[in-house]
Amino acid sequence: MMSTAAVLAVAALAAVASLKTARSQEVPTQISAFVVRFLDVGQGDGAWLTTPGGSTVLIDCGPFSYGPKLVGLLKEAGVEQVDVLAPSHAHADHMGGCYHVLNSLPVGQVLWTGVTQLVAGQVFEWGSGVRATVYNPPDHGSGMPFDEYDDSHVLLIEHGAIRFLFVGDLHPRGEARALAAGLPSAQVLKVAEHGSRSGNSYSFLLAVAPQLGVISAGLNNQFGHPHPDVLSRLAGVGASVLSTAEVGTIIITSDGATYTAVTEHEISASVPPGERQEPPAGPSNAGPAPTTQRSSQETPTGLTSPGFDPHRYLGQGDRYNCPDFASQADAQAVLRAEPTDPNRLDADRDGIACERNPPPFDRDPVPRR
């Protein structure tokens, strides 16, 4: 029997194949996992989601110039209808490409404040265990002024225990509103505004506690995205980072309990040069897929011990010190899960646990009762 990681890797390979092959009849119309593709649109944002039941969701569509390519990718994959189109806000680098989608394919539902009243508290069921909850914008019926950045939608997509957070070009005021509305943590964050330091405040990132931050930006773009300050903040909260500018389209496949990240560049590197226009559609001739398994938590100090659960250590005051952990990564995971740090694992408040007294110790720690 294939392991969970292997199953997710095969599903991710099929997702990449659907991006590249023109032989749509070879691509299954439905898949057994939830696939989120952060598309390499250049300087802009675009995500293509496929639910386990085969529904197609677009969250942003990239700039106007990317629209024809996006439509081509969808049609080549056998997509006949976009079930949900959800532009994050009215900036051309996010919704410009949606013009081509609307003029080329039937669209079931448009979730955008300019078309559908989209307000915090709404919940949308997309079938097959996929749910979307809105945490921003608020209801502007009271006359609250509109802001093109802070009124970006904050959309939490849940598939079982795995959460994806989309925030458009959100700035700090919008961040505060989303958190006040009860925004929970999420394993995968689409980093706001291509990694601009105008958003992505440390306090917001600390609250969301992402394991992976995905940045959508153009290579060598004129804005300097992503900003080094944002990369530092993401590292400070223990998040890994993948950028479309560096690795191309990023495909994340969830089975509802764990997720696997594969990049377009990794897949291209695994296919012989003469065959890259026709990548394999299945495992029989694909070879091993480079994947990143996230059932363990990744921290700035490495991967946690197998099976380590930081939540066993929470809410017990200051019972634990650095020597109580098998590795520095385990201590970092506890710090990330409980940023108030009652155990004083981060004595110098630099976001890194136990660097002055680093483990490992030769034992598996057991929380004291």
C-alpha cells in the first residue's frame, strides 16, 4: 500500500500534468485530493483550486496579459466551467486576467464585493469537505470608507484539518479586522501584496502561525518584492517560504490531514529535457516526485522530532525549559504555538527558541502533568 506522502505526490504530479499537457483527454476530470495551484502569473496573484469533487475555483486571475494563458490552461485540463471566481480586490494585477475567464468560460458564482455582497462571517460550502469562510471585508452599510487594500477579502479555505489563507493585498487595518472577527491559524498563507512590507505585520503573521508562506511575484520586479523585512518576519514565526518568482507555479495537495508541496521547477527537473513538453500523467513512468511532506512541522531550526506535538505543552504555565525538549526545533514549535512564551524559551525575544542553550538531548521529552 502506498504511503500518504506517496499518494499526495502522485496527485501533485497529475496536477502539474494538467498545467502542461495539451492532451486534455489524458487528464482526469476529477481527483481524489484537494489541489491548490499558486500560478506563476508574473507580478500579480492567481490561484487555481480543484476540489476532490472536481469543482474549479479561481482566487484572482493574474494581470490582463496572463488571462489568455490561464484560459488555455483550464481548457487543456478539461475544465468546462469555473464554479467559483473570487477576485480578492479590484487591482489589475489580481483581477485583470478574470476578464478573459468571464468571456471564455461559464462562471457559476462570482464572490467579489463589486458583484456579490461579500462580508465577514459568510461561509461557503464548496463540496467534498471544502469550506470557505470570510473574515474581511466588513459590512460597509454603515458608511465605513472603502479602502482598496484593507478591503481585500480574507478567505480561509479549509479541507479537513488543512487550512489555506488568502488575503489579497491586505494592510494592517484589514489584518486587525480579520483577527477581531476570529481568524484562526492556517498552515498555508498566501503572503499579502507579493511580500510587501506595507502588510504582513509581525503580529498578524504571529497570530496566523503559517508553516508555509507562498509569495506570488515577478522575477526581478521593479517593486523589490518580496521585501527582506517580510522574509525576516516569516522566518521569525517559523514559516518556510516558496516564491513563484523562484520556483514557478506551486502545487499543494491536501488529503485533509497532511499536505505536500511540489513546484513546477522541481517537476521540470525530474523530466528528461526532450520530454518536458509532454510530462508524465501518472506514476508508471514519472519516477520519484520531489515533494515536501508537512506532517512534521518545519521551523527555522529544522524539522521537529517525528510525531512531536507542541500542543501537549500548552497551557501549563512555565513548567518547561530548553533542556525539556529533544531538539531546538521542538522548542521552536512550542514557541510558535504559544507565542506568549510563558516558558521563556525565547529569552531575548528575537523569535528563536533556545539558541543560547540549544538541545538536542538524548531523550524523548514527556510533558509533566
